[in-house]
Amino acid sequence: MANQTNDNAAQKAYKQLQGKHETQRPVLKNCLRAFLVGGIICAIGQAVMYFYIYFFNFTEQTAGNPTTATMVFFALLLTGFGVYDRLAQFGGAGSAVPVTGFGNAVISAAIEHRSEGYVLGVGGNIFKLAGSVIVFGVFSAFVVALIKTIFIQLGG
Amino acid sequence: MLPMFFWAFVVGGIICVIGQLLFDVAKLTPAHTLSLLVVIGAVLDGLGLYEPLMDFAGAGATVPITSFGNSLVHGAMQEAEKHGIVGVVTGMFEVTSAGISAAIIFGFIGALVFRPKG
């Protein structure tokens, strides 16, 4: 018991020490950079979307799908040549939140683990970073769609 | 056409700033932040709010990861209209297929072609 309180006091002291030496994150600067990088990626996505609408007869509603695939392809090239890492250092969430960030997470995991073999390394680790997005996306979508369907069927 | 680019830039940028605030202020890890954004996207579509945003901002709403949650719900609801509750499970990936397939295909190609750095 006495030991525990001792531990708590030590933890408190450590937290204070940590707080004193932790560098303050430049929140405003980071947000500006995220806005800039994220905005530019989305504007490029918009250009790709218009490309599919004008040349491949997609509509405004369906053009989002090939756009996503194309953006992931861009992410492959940028990740493979090591550009995306630098972009992530500068843009923070601006590079992580667009779908290119999802692509980057998958592709960098695949490249990184290739030395462990194609089945156990690449196949086993490809969703190591991006898996949580799929799991929580699918489960939340399941709950939302289930509630909505029940609502509609009950005569909503 | 030009206003569409502008709004894609602004809305996409704002969603990324929300992500950055979750990083810096809420001190979440990137994985937590992205998972949270996907869940938010799914809930917004459930409330019927994401579709208008997509009409308004185009790629500004479809490129950020929030649209992943939105299109999962969309696929599920499309099938649910035809087959009832079973459709919720069978239709889940109907719309999202492009993103996941592309990520797996290009990820594997990347592993074949590129070598890890550093």
C-alpha cells in the first residue's frame, strides 16, 4: 500500500518533469500546413474526377471510385520513391487524412515487410497500419446501416 | 468548374485541419484519428449529411478518409433496399471496392518493385 502511494507520487513527479521538457507543438503552424497540403491533394483529386467525367463517362456521383483508385496509385509512386515521407513530415494530417494517406499506410507496410517473405511478410502485414481504419469503418457502417434499415422497415 | 476546385481545396483542407487538431490537441495517434474520422463519416452518412457535402465540395469530400465510412454505409444501404437486413452485410463493400482493391493491388506491386529505404 505504501509502495503504491510512493509509485503514484513518483508518477506525478515524472509527469510534471515531462510536461516541463516537452516541446510545445506549434498547433497553428501545423494546422495551416495540414490545410494547405490536404487542400492541394483534394484539388488534385478534383482534377482527376473531372478527367473521369469527361473521358470515361462517369457521373459526378460515380467518379469518386476511380478517383480513389487513382489517388492510391499516386500514393504508391510517391511512397516508393520516398517522397510521401517528406510530404508527411511537412503536412502532418494533411497527408494522412486524404485517401492517399490510407494508400501510403498500406503500401509502406507492404514494402517494409517484404524482407520477411511475400506470404508472411507482405501478405500478413499489408494491413498492419490501415487495418484499424477498415475494421472501425466496417463495424460503424454496419451499425449505422442496420439502424437505418430497421427504421425504414418499421415504416419510417 | 473553378469554384468546384476552390471548394474542394477548402473543404478538404478543413477536414485535414480537424485531423491535425485531433493529432495535436486531443493527442491521438494517427491510427486513432483516422479510425475516428471514418466512424464520423459513417455516422454523417447515416444522418444524410454527407451526400450534400459531396455535391457541394466534390473531391474535397470524396478524397478524405471520411468518405470511406460514407461509402461503406452507402453500399450497405443500396443492398438493404433490395434484400432487407441481409443486404447490410452483403452490400458493405459494393461502393468501397475501388479503394481497398487499389490499395491491395498497388501495395503488392509496390512490394515487388520497391525496396525498403533506410
